[in-house]
Amino acid sequence: DIQMTQSPSFLSASVGDRVTINCKASQNINRYLNWYQQKLGEAPKLLIYNANSLQTGIPSRFSGSGSGTDFTLTISSLQPEDVATYFCLQHNSWPYTFGAGTKLELK
Amino acid sequence: EVQLVESGGGLVQPGRSLKLSCAASGFTFSNYYMAWVRQAPKKGLEWVATISTSGSRTYYPDSVKGRFTISRDNAKSSLYLQMNSLKSEDTATYYCARRPFDYWGQGVMVTVSS
């Protein structure tokens, strides 16, 4: 199975900060990597698909980069509504696997 | 608007069975692979099952293979997960999701406990 190592597990940042979250795959997954935001009690929301494509309706402050084994989600200017848990998903090969998540809070 | 609404969760004893349902709307259900994903309390997400558009192909991780069965009824725009021989480690919130995992339901809680 492909292991997805996500870092950091916890992140505290201020409004306006640039925030980066990383996922590292244990083997090459090309660009088959999605990023999600999950707020308490809500369904996960797709932010970025295939490593760098912004899902329709998602603010442009969210962006994704990377390919192969190393991927990054960037929030260019943190907003209060961005407080949530973020996680990655590799869908390159079965079984699909997720990162453990990054809990993002306001400082 | 795409909507996925799960139902059928609850408290069940170890070794017993439970069947989850997911009602889909807002898109042509029969055109999409569908999946179930679960999240144990305070744990990460785990993919549980995927089914092809016609239902002829199904995929499972080893953790549930042989115990869980995913199925669908395209005429009813519904997805199902039959869970047998349930274990305490199956306790989780179960989400249905449209592949490519772009839309998810709100989830339904399954608790396996005596």
C-alpha cells in the first residue's frame, strides 16, 4: 500500500499568513493527489484535484503543487473561515490512501 | 446541486450485520463510480469500497474484503454497503462519495459494541 505522510499534524497561524501543508507519498503517484478541507461536523470538501487543479467554487487563495512523491497545499492569505482539518488523498493506485490530516487553527 | 445522503447507521453488536444506504441526487448517478470511505473516532480516513458504474466491478481493501459488500441500484440512484461480521474496529463515520471523490455525503455513524 502507498503510505501518505502528511505534515504538520497541527498548525497555528494568523489571519493573512501564508500557510503550507505537505503530503509525501511512499512511492510515485504521478499527479493523482487531491486536497480536502473538513470542518467539524461537515462533509469533506474538495479543494484541489490532480495535484494542482482548483475545484470550481474554491477561492483562489488555495493552490496545490507537486508531482511524483511530494505535494504541497498552500493558502496564500489565511482567512478565519479556513480553520479546519485538511487532508490529502492519493488515487493513483488501490487501495486509495489518505494523509492523517492537518488541524489548522488561528493564532 | 449534487447531494449524497447516507442512512442506516446505528449501534450494533460485534458479529452482527448492518446495511448502509446512500441516496444520490443532482447528477446522473449511473455515470459515476461510487465509493464508501470511513473515519474512526479521532482517526484518519480509510477508503472502504468502490463500485463501477454498472456494478459489475467492485474493489475493497484487505481490512474489509470478504465482510463488506458494496452495491448500487442505478434506477433508484442509490448506493449500499452491506457490512457483515462487524468488529469493534469498524466503528466509524461512514461517508459515501462520488468518484473522483469530488462530492461526499455528511456521513452516518456506525458503532459496534456489546
